[in-house]
Amino acid sequence: MKRVEIFSDGACSGNPGPGGYGTILRFGAAEKELSGGEAHTTNNRMELMGVIAGLSALKEPCSVILTTDSRYVVDSVTKGWVYGWQKKGWKKSDGKPALNVDLWERLLPLLAKHDVKFNWVKGHAGHPENERCDRLAVEQRDLFS
């Protein structure tokens, strides 16, 4: 399996409001930037979209180190919450509906296809790729502001 690094971040004004995501894929010395946005979204949706965009860009199963500042994404997957929500018909432990089901349903098959290891970093703390992804996300967000 090829080893790929993915860095991702999301941004939103208003939550809900205009938002964007930025993603960097790195394979050896090669890098590719991806970004996008929506006029009416939430920060968590943009965090998920950045991850989905990065994993969707891979043409074959890969070993992925995925770096994000989103506790929502990292904890939901690594602590198994999303799999529990799915088993319970997309209900959380308190019985309330899980959020962003449409995006989780896109992400879970990608996580099954690739060997993904999550790496959480503190946002806005000087991590070069996280800062770069944030700039991409904010640029996209601002297109919809």
C-alpha cells in the first residue's frame, strides 16, 4: 500500500453560515491541494467534507496518516461513536438523531477502503499544514460570505 499523508481543516462563519474546507494530500514529494465550500453549512460539516475530499481523491487503497484539528471527526471515529450511531439507526446514546448522517455515510466506506490513522493537532497553533488548510478553508468560506 502506498503511504499518503492527508491534512484537512474546515471553517465556518455563523455555524450555520458560509463555510469552506481545505485539504492537502502528500505522497512523497508530490502534493495536491483541494478545497470547496457551501453557502449554508456548519463547521463540523466542513471538517467532514475536507476528510471526505482527501480520501475520495485516492485512486487505490492507501495507508493514510490523516491530520486534522477536528475532535468531532477524530473522536467520532477513533472512539467508535459513529459506528454505534450507525448500528442504532443513526441515533446517539441519548436517543437523539446523529448529525451529518449524509456525510458519515460517505466517509465510512472510505475509511473501510483505506488504512487510516488519525492524528489530531491543536488548531491555530502553528502546525504548518494545518495553517495552510485553514487558509484554503477560509478562502472558500469567504467566497460564500
